[in-house]
Amino acid sequence: MSSYDFVVLGAGPAGRRAAIQAAKLGHSVLVVDDRSKVGGVSVHTGTIPSKTLRETALNLSGWRERAFYGQGYRTKDNIESGDLNQRIAKTFEYEVSVLEHQFARNGVQTANGRGAFVGPNKIAIESICGDARMTEVVDAKKVLISVGTKPFRPDHIPFNSTNVLDSDTFILQPRMPRSLTVVGAGVIGLEYATIFSALDIPVTLIEPRERLLDFMDAEIVEHLVHSMRERGITLRLGCTLTHVHFSESGNPICQLGDGRLIGSEMVLFAAGRKGATGGLGLDKVGLEADDRGRLVVDRATFQTSNPDIYAAGDVIGFPSLASTSMEQGRAVACHAFGNPIEADDQKPPYGVYAVPELSSVGLTEEDARKAGIAYECGIARFRETSRGHIMGLESGILKLICDRATRKLIGVHVIGEGASELVHIGQAVINLGGTIDYFVENSFNYPTLAEGYKVAALDLWNRLQVQPSSEDAETEGVAPEETEEDAGQAVRRAAA
């Protein structure tokens, strides 16, 4: 029986980061994954292929240039399914080769097969060699469960791998339907709905909730909804899908709870995912997943109720981001081998790669109100910046939220081109406890979209000039004279 210090079940973002970190600490590591190539959901059917599809769609459709050349402008007149698949395949090969090189360079061993617990600290790896099934049992001092998720597939949806698809099947061989219905307006559903709308495919989006992306700032989401409606995406919010049947021609027809019918050439069901924990033999080590296949862990250490077994990534639920999964994996490896790292108490940045892109870090307006923080907001519109005009951007905003009493930056919310990149400037200022004075007092490359930070900060500064009366300020514990003097110094420096 082979023995390892650390066995990782699943080669996604959490698993691969944990494996490499443990190897760098000098421990023997085995990564077990049932896919033929490493990378997990992120590389095979999630983050990498979906974002590659987005970039391909925007490039081939000429989406970014239409403000100058008209709505009829195309980089390629007839976009076909093969055009989409070609770039995804190239990106996939590159990502896999990078991961394989990282594992080899750090001495991480891999096994292609399905791993399952057969007892305390013992894992059976079942693999297929030709027509034969082979099982190897290995001993593991510490184990990380990072098997990720799989699409939620309710029994009443007639999935057929042809024109009623889940998100994993959909991205494996993306096609160009004449019309598309997307069920579920979470992150995945929104991304695919807006990507195919950019390809000029009629899209209907069905969502039982009345509001989209309730974890993001409401004003930013309203901007997204306006953009979607302007482009002709049909939104059916507050509507439930009761069943799907087929027309005489074989096309799917979605029936809503209110009786309405939606016909299209293809249906993408993207209403949730569940942890891929079935078949792991969790009962053999005293663990149990919830009804969505997720595991409960101590969020400080990522240990399960069994101290030798950890779980990280999408399998433990929200926030289910590749970026946070990587950090969770690193934290697991460090804790498991006596090198604990301090957990980051800052909120992670969120990125939604819809068209347009959204990204957010820190508090939303709703969060600030719930926390009882007196706050103010400043806005910069991309179309009003020189770089935005040069790029032909007709929409997009950058929104800053600051604590009114201290002028500390507490939230950054962006929608538009490059949102997921721009947000990190604000993230650094928030994590370092900075104020909006940083943006007012410092210069930015010109012309850039990042200059929007200065525009939004100056908008904020103007709003902060409206001060409470002396009595009100004293009641709130604020010294108005000091606040006004600080503000005056900031604007004089900016003017100079």
C-alpha cells in the first residue's frame, strides 16, 4: 500500500493550489481526479472555457467596435460552432499543460480515477485500464476534498444532450442556435445569456426571483438589466418553469407557472449546482453532505468534523469563486502541516463575466445601510472619460462608496469593459484602509479607464462638502471643523 502525507481529491483551483503548497512544504502529495486531464471543473467546463467563449464571441462579433461602425458591423460574417470550439480547445490545452508542468516541477503525483474513502486515512482509487477496472488503496495522513460541483438536474427537466442542456454539457460543444432560452439568472445563466445575445441570437432569460445578483450593488445590477433590455433580451423575472415539452419539429417549449409558453431552438438549464460528493464514501469517515452535496467546515481552518479531513472550493458553498478556492486550498495545506496562515477578513472581489462585465469589492449601499454607516457615493461614467470615448464605450460606470465621517473607501462597484481588472485598484485601497483622498491627490495614466477612480472620487468629494450642522455633528461624535479643514486641504492639493 502506497502512503502519502497529503491526498487531494479533485484537481480544481482549491486542489491544485493545496497540492503545490503542501509539496513546497516538503510533503508527499497525490492528486486524484476522475477526468483524463487535470484542472477540475474550472478548466474543463467552468471558468476557463466560459470566459474563453465570451472573448471569442466579442471578438468575432465585433461587439466592441459597433459604437463606431454600426450595429451591423461584424469581424466575421458567418460565425459557426466550429469558430467557438477552436479557441476553447486551444485554451484548454494550454491550461492543462501549465498545470501538468507545475505538478511535475513540484513533485506532485497524480492518479486518474475516482477516489473514495474505505476507512480512516484510507482511500481507494478506482480506475479503468482498457476493459478492466483496477482498484488501488492508498494511505493518507491528511485529505482534502475539493471535488467541486456538478449541474443540478431536476427530474422534471427532459435533458437530452441535444437541445435541452445543463451548463456542463452546453460548454463541452458550444453551438450557435437560432434562439436560446436560459433557465436561471445566477452568474452562469447571466453570462451565457448575455454572451449569446452579443452574437445576435434572440435570448429569453427565466428567473424565479424578482431581482438579479442580490449579492451585488443594486444600482450596478439595474444598469445591467437596462443594458439587457436595450439589446432585446427578454427577461421573465419572478417566473417559474413548470415543465418542458417539445413541438412537432422537436424544438423545446418552456411552460411557465403563469401559463405563458416560450419556444426556442435550445434550452440551457443553469439553475444551480450541487457538490460532487456522491460516491466518496463519506459515511466511512463519519461525514455527511447536505441536500445539495455540500460539506460543512470550520471556515477558519477548513477542517470537517474529522480533523484529518479538509474540504475547500465550491464543495463548501458560497462564495464558490475560483480565486477564493485557490486561497482556501493554500490555507488548508498550511494548516494541515503546522504552518497556519491568518485568514483574510476582507470580502473577496466578485467578478461576473457577463456582457457587460461586472465586478465588486467591499460593501454595497445595502450593506452600509444595514451596518448603520453614514455613507456617500461617487460615480464615473465610462462614456465621459477620454479612454471610454476612444474605445467607443456607450455604457459602463465605476461607483465608489465611502464612510462619510472618515472618507475611508468601503466599496467599489464596476460595470463595463475591464470591470474585473479595474476593481483591484479599489480593493488595494480598501484593504490598506485608504480614503478617497488617494484618488484625489494622485495622478493616473491618461487616457485610461482607471482615471474613472479620480472622477468618481472628485464626485464624492463634492458631495461631502454638504456638512451637518454643528449640533448634529457633535451628536454623531464628529468634529465638523476638523472634517472641513481636512477636506479643504485635500481639494487645495488636488487643485495645485
